[in-house]
Amino acid sequence: MIQFSVSHQDAACQARTGRLATSHGTVDTPVFMPVGTLGPVKGITPDELHSCGFGLMLSNSYHLYLRPGHQLIAELGGLHRFTGWSGAILTDSGGFQIVSLSDLRHITDEGVTFKSHLDGSMHELTPERCMEIQMALGSDIMMVLDECPTHPCTTEQARDAVRRSTQWARLCKQAAQGSGQALFGIVQGGLDADLRRMAAHDLVEMGFDGYALGGLSLGEDKLAMMAMIETTIPELPEDHPRYLMGVGLPEDLVEGVVRGIDMFDCVIPSRHGRTGWLFTSTGRVMIKNAQYARDESPIDHQCTCPVCERYSRAYLRHLFVSNEMLGVRLNTIHNLWYYHQLMKQLHEAIQEDRLLAYREQFYATREISPRSAAYVEKVGAGLTGQNGNSRKEQAL
Amino acid sequence: MIQFSVSHQDAACQARTGRLATSHGTVDTPVFMPVGTLGPVKGITPDELHSCGFGLMLSNSYHLYLRPGHQLIAELGGLHRFTGWSGAILTDSGGFQIVSLSDLRHITDEGVTFKSHLDGSMHELTPERCMEIQMALGSDIMMVLDECPTHPCTTEQARDAVRRSTQWARLCKQAAQGSGQALFGIVQGGLDADLRRMAAHDLVEMGFDGYALGGLSLGEDKLAMMAMIETTIPELPEDHPRYLMGVGLPEDLVEGVVRGIDMFDCVIPSRHGRTGWLFTSTGRVMIKNAQYARDESPIDHQCTCPVCERYSRAYLRHLFVSNEMLGVRLNTIHNLWYYHQLMKQLHEAIQEDRLLAYREQFYATREISPRSAAYVEKVGAGLTGQNGNSRKEQAL
């Protein structure tokens, strides 16, 4: 099981720091979880993930269920032993991957029937089956099966998904009893504030080890996402971790933390690493660009990661344009390092009651995307006047 | 420059141990050089290469000349600095890659005109240009430009290639003067013993820092390759390193060392790693095979590499069949480790005058390919009777 405690509440906003203790180590919150789709974060060893600072990662139940199979992993001692990762693991329910990857799926009150994206075989995921899979994997934190409607959806669809998700959450909780693994509920509700509040209320009444916000960052306006966070957070108990699923870019993490989120996961640092999008303290570096061909400087002068310590932009560009696997690996390590450092900085800022000042500085020193700029303009009071000129427009 | 000294001559065969000192460290011989086609060995960092035991690697001039360009690398401080590899580097001439990769090439006495396999642009490689490129890269050991005829070739073609290669070697030597980099000559001559002897004689008369045997392992019978080694070695000075280019499988290294070879390079450990062919003390493991799906043992119980210490065959198989990049990386590290350990064992066996006994044991404990078995039957006197039954036939 897990233990969570809030260590400090920022004086000026909803942000807080905390400690999340699992049987595979304790991590500070706010925490970012890198995603190991097939076991490892693509191309990265457990040692590298640890040395970037991570103690908690996310693994995808859907992928591991299909291949190599949860039973096989259980036979071989569970996911920690199978992958060699000694830190903590949160497994998702698989529901989101079914929606994203399977071109044939059918949802009833009993569960989801879907076609494997690998071999076309048919499978059924019920709340009980979902728990069985995650218990076989032996993760530290399991997620309930939920229905995550696509964006945009009608209020009717959102209401239906909430009803079903609440029902499934109850069945998951029953099925998980005695597993010794923590279980988080997931608040759905699309962009409907009333539905979100109702979903949160019902889940809290059932009682979970933590509460996630699902169905966000699916293409909706960022302001709408922030509004849903602001709507939901007051409904959740202060002494439990709050997890914003599948989010996001650095500015999303900053804004989520300001609003009281404790946990995040996203493929962005690793996926963007593979496409040569590198995060820095002043914005992004697209390493394939010709301007870096002769650039001897590191990706980011302020970064102390093993990649910035040793390699030039010129070399990383050469590896990237040559399609050399090492380039992808080094890019990923840099991005993971950046994400962990960002969380560390947010943690320190909260402890010192200066998160809003940190946020101001964060935007002042970097170029951000126009979409992000929009919500900063609206929600980051007093920031835009000072920094409007330094923010070049960038396509996401 | 380099310094080479023989430290021990095996009492029962041509094998010897030695020390090869470069301005980027000293390595024991016999030595195997992993190949860093585009800079790094595919997917592997300099630290990992060092920790496998390697102090000398090979880089491909052809690839680096085309991309990112030798001038750019020179501007950025040379290949060592560009790639972060602090050990020694041997660069090839590029001639072999032109033959293998360019579908349009034209060879005259002046040099080779060829079409880039990347963008179709036309380039000319002369002996002088070949030296200019390798000097810009700043390798520790350069190779002369040679003409490597395809296999099979006529005696006329082989003779022509030797004539041209000898002429180019002379021009390369002149062009390399004052570079401070070592230069090796390359003995060609196809499968014609007289041509090989003549080529070796002429190169030795010119005087190089080391001598390579080129144009072998191109598909010819392994016995024929061994015969060419046996023919050439007596023509080469004992106090200079002898390098068998582009070779090979573990059994090729054993047989080459027995015949007096000091240096080898080959893409096999890394390339085979990428295809899931893993080397072990008892033969090969094809990791994709279903028999490993639930196999908790390491690749090789006798191996002390970081992969065997930590990961099961079952996990490596999962990574491989899932196309997960980490699998390729771990496979490559294991294979590199195996190759370096093999060279260490050969070194020890020579020092203790028991190389032929080591070779006997080597074959007794593993399955080898029928092609290799053929030359073992012929050249490894007394071995076949004992081990004929333990050698299952394997396709190469």
C-alpha cells in the first residue's frame, strides 16, 4: 500500500508538497512519472531512469496484457522483477489505450470488448479483469477501469461515461481488496463542471487511495482543462494524492501544480526526445535544425544532465539526422532530466512559498506555444505585461 | 603515432601477445575493434564501450565524410572530441564502403569516382583526398586507400587491384607525412598466394606502421581465407601489428589469432545484437525463439556482463519481439562484452603457451556453423574426433 502526507501548503495558491511512500521507495510530490509503455521507457535502462531522479514510473497494462501477457509476468515474479526496475510503478487501466489504439471496440455496462492492434484478436476488459491484470503485474498503484469519452463529446455521452465509470470504480474496489496494492479512482465528466463534481463526490464517498483527473488534454482548450482542474480539486480530500493523467508540457505541469495537482504522467519527454524536440530553460531546441550543425554548446547551458555535460548540439544533430539510435537515447535522457529538475524546482518553490514568483520567472525566461500563452494571459495575472515581447509564437 | 611491441610468442603456433600504444591509450593485442559507423557503435555510449573493455574502435571515413563531413568534424576538434570517445580510433579508407554501398563507381589509376548512397551526389576519392579526410578526423591509425575487388574475381582483376593498391599506398604514405597519425598498408591479392606475397613484399619495402589483410571474408571459403593468412603472415615484419580487416565470427578470431593476427574489426557483435543473435560460451542464442519466452536464466550463465547480471532471456525476448529499442541496446552490450572477453581469454592462453588447448576447449563447448566446422576439421588436428557429436549443424 501507499502512504501520502502533505508536507507544505503554498501560502498563495493551491499547490502543496508531499511525500508518497510505497513499498518500492518514497517520492516527493509534486511528481512526474515517465511512461514505460512496453516495460522500459523506450530505450532507457532502470539505472538511467533512477539517475535522472525518478523513483516512480507508469506502465501500460494494455500493452503488457497483450504482450508478453500479465500471466507470464506474474509467473516471472511481477513487473518489477521482470523489468529490473526497483522503484515504484503505477499501472493504468488500459481503458485509454483501447480507445486510442483499437479500431474496433464495444462498450457496455459490463466492460469493453476490443480488437488487439497487434494481431486482431478479440478481448474483453471488465472491471474485475482490469484488476486481475494489474494485480498480476504487481504494481504499487493501480487505476480503476474508466470510460474516457473522446473529445468533443455531448453532455449525454459525458454523463453516460461518468455513470459507467462510477459503477466500474465500485467493482474495481471490490475486486482489488486484499491485493496489498493501492487503487486510485478516476474523475471523468468531459468539460462539464457539474458532472466532474458529481463524479468526484461519488468516488470520494467510496474512498480510494488517490484520485485522478482523466479525460483531459485530449485536444480541448487549455483554459477548459484548467477550469476542470479548478472545479474538481475542491471536491477531493486534501490528505490524498491528486493525479492529472496524461499531462503534459512543462507549462501544463506548472499550471497543474499551481492548482493543487500532485502527480503527472506523460510520454512527452520520451516521445519528443525521439523526434528531436529538446526542452531547455529558455524554450525548446529542435535539434535537427541546420543552425545547430556547427554549434559546440550543450543543449542547455543551465542543465547538468550527463548529455549536456558531454555532448554538443552539433553531435546530437549529426546523430539525429543520421537516424543513429544513440541520438534518440541521449535526447530522451536529457528531456527526462529536464522534467525531473522542473518538478524539483516546483517542489522547492512551494516549500518556500514562492511558487507564483517561480511561475512568473518560468514564463519570463522561455518561449512558449501560443496555445499555452493564451491561458497564461488569462490565468497568470500580471505576467503578460512584462513578458509579452519575449514570447515568440511557436507551433505546438 | 603508435608504438607496438610483442610481449610473448606462443610456443606452439604463430600467435603472439603485444601492446599497442597510441596517444589515446594503450591496448593489449590481440585486440578486437568494434565499429562505430556514424561515430558511435550503434546505440552505445563511449562509457559503455569502455566498460565492455574496449580502448580502440574503428570509425568509417566514408560515412563521416558524407555526413556530417570531415571538415565540420575537424572544425569541432576532431573525431575524439566530436563523439566524446577518449580511447583510440582507427579509421578505414572508405574504399570498402564505396564498393559495398555505392551503386555507381568508376575506378581509375587516379582514384575512385562514386555516387553518394545518401543523396546521389558525385564524389572523388584519391589517395591524397583519402589521407586528407582521415587527417581531418584525427584518428590514431589511418588506412591507405586500396582497391578491394569483389569476390569472386579473376587473377587479372586481382593483379590489377594489387598494382593500383600498391601505387596508392605509396601516394598515401607521402600525403600522410607529418600528420602525426599512424598509417597501415593493406595487402590485397584475392585468393592468389603469389599476388598476396608480392603485395606484402612491396608494402613492407615501403614501410608502414602496421599491415592489414584486406579483401577477405567476402564470401570465399573459410579455408581459403585461412590459407591467405598463412601465406601472408611470413612476409610481414614480426615487430609490426597485423590486422585482419572485417573479420569476423568468434571462431574466425580464434583461427586468425592462432595464425598470428593481432587486430580485428567487425560489425558482427553490434549488427547481430540488433537481429537478436547473441553469443555465448556454448554457441548462439537466437533471442526471438519461443523457447525463451519463460526463461528466467541470463543469456549466458558464464557471462559477467551487466546484461547477464540483471536481465532474463524472457525479458530480452519480450523487448526484441516488441521492437523495443532497449532490447537492441542490451543485446549489443552483451555481444560486445563477449567479444572483448574472448580476446582476453585468447591473450591469457597465449601468454601461458596453451592457445591450441584453448582452441580445442573452445570448440568442445559450443555449437558452431557447418562452414566453420569444415575448416576446424581440416586445420584443428585432433579436435574433430572428440567433438563431432556435440556440434549440431547450424545455418550461418
